[in-house]
Amino acid sequence: MLKYLISLAQGIIDAFRRHYETVKRLTRYVSQALESYYSVAGNEHELNNGVATEMGSTLTVGTLQLARLTRSLTFLNGEYCAVTLTKGESDVLAVLMGHPGEAMSCWAIAREAWGYDMLDIEAKSLIRPHISRLRHKLNDTPIDPTTITTVRGLGYMFVPESSTASSKNGAGPR
């Protein structure tokens, strides 16, 4: 009976230790995220080879324009259509728009969007809902939801509107 109680006590201690390590790790993630957010807020930086151009807090790629402060996405190809995004959706889309035509893993997107490291499985569970909501919001607009493409085994890729339009006509890359 004494061995059983000692074993039970050791199991409880081990469980508390694992819980403590998890809480410590999550606290570190939150601290890094807050530190990154407050050190980068309002500090827009140059993106990929001049493909993406920034105007103050606005990011323009192809026919899409993302206003970072108001978190709105507009279609600049004759028709006016604005899509309001959440902060997370805006951050994820800004990262993808900053790397047009480049497949990015969920981990890389989370790292660049919020500036902190996490396990790949945590990154996937964080990024996938944002991608899903972005596609859903783009579905009822002139903006093609396939602008955000899944690259099997790698992650996601932003394909500028002009590329997706030409591929629909059979002229672009497949």
C-alpha cells in the first residue's frame, strides 16, 4: 500500500511538473508575442524585391491593397470591393502578400506575423483557421479565393490576382 501511495504521489508530482513546463512555455510565447507586437507596431519594413510596395501602412500586390491600420482589403481592378479582416487575418495575409509566389510553412508564417517560435503543430492549428476565414471572406468578392493556394506538404502561397486570372484562362502557370 505504501509503494502504491508513493507511486501515486510521484505521478501527481510529475503531472504538476509537466503542467508547470507547459505554462512556462506558453508564458514565454505570450511574452515574445507582446514584445514583438509592441516593438514592431507602426514599424513597416521593405518587402520582397519591390514586388510588394508599401505606402505608409498600406501593402499593395497586383490588384489587391491591404490597409494594415484599418485591416481592410480592397480590389483595385475597376470594381470597388472592401473586405474587413481581423488582426490575425490581416497579419497572416500581410506575410503572404510580402512573399508572393513563395510557399511558406505555417511555422514561417506565424514566426513572421507575430515574431515568436512555436512547435509546427501549434503553428498549423493557429494559421489554418485564419487561412480558412480569409478564403471564406474572399469567396463572395471579385477577389479569387484561390489567391491563397495550398502547397501540399509545404504550406500556403499567395498568388497575385493577375497570375490567378491568367491561369484561369489557361495562359498562366499551373
